[in-house]
Amino acid sequence: LRLYARSLGAELAPAVPPGPDDFDPSVLASLCAANPERLERYIDAFIDSLRQAIVEIKVAIEQEDSAGVGMLGHRIKSTASAAGATGLADLGRALEATRAEGNLRQARDLAARLPACLEAIQRQIEAHKPAMQATRE
């Protein structure tokens, strides 16, 4: 499409990269309604899972394992979607798509954004904890 647009003398706007800002705390709160301990355990498991995926995806990229990158992108997408972190889920979806394309350079660029996304999600969870706790009561 870009080549066609260029042949017409037009440029397409760059795709808007997925970001960590899309987070719906009500999704996380609804998973653990009326159970503060369960909410804390779920948050800890969610964050730990993402940390582990970041480590594993770096290894997969170093080993030029595009199938592994795709699998880990799928895991990030699924985990983030279940927790209401739609921006991070979009990033996982983009990583998953690199598997079919075999584009490790793109995977490396996307993976480089994961630590900042994780930090942003952690800040948002902390900021929304009082509201999530109020939802439970």
C-alpha cells in the first residue's frame, strides 16, 4: 500500500504504535471482586508473568527464534488482555505477528518497548488500586 501511495505521490501516515496507556482497571477488579487477597495475588502473577516474558523474548530474539517470539507475543497479548491492559495487548499482538513475517528486526524494536510498558502498567495499577478495592467492597 505504501508503494502504491508513493507511486501516486502520496505518503501514508505512520501507524500509531501501541502504547501502555490503554488500561481498564475495572477488568482487573472484576476478576477478583470481593477478594482483596486474590486481587493482590493476580496482580503479582500478572507482573511476574510479564517480567518472565520480557526475559524470554530477549533470549528468543538473540537466538533468532521467530517462532518463539511469536509464541511469547501471543502470551503477552493474552495475559494483558485478560488484565485490561489493552495497550500492552496490542504490543503483544504486534510481536506475535512478527512470527509470520520472520521480521526479527521489528521484533527487536517492539521488544525494546516492553520494559517501559511494564513500568507504565505497574504505575497505573498502583494508581488505580484504591478504585479497584472500592469496586470489590
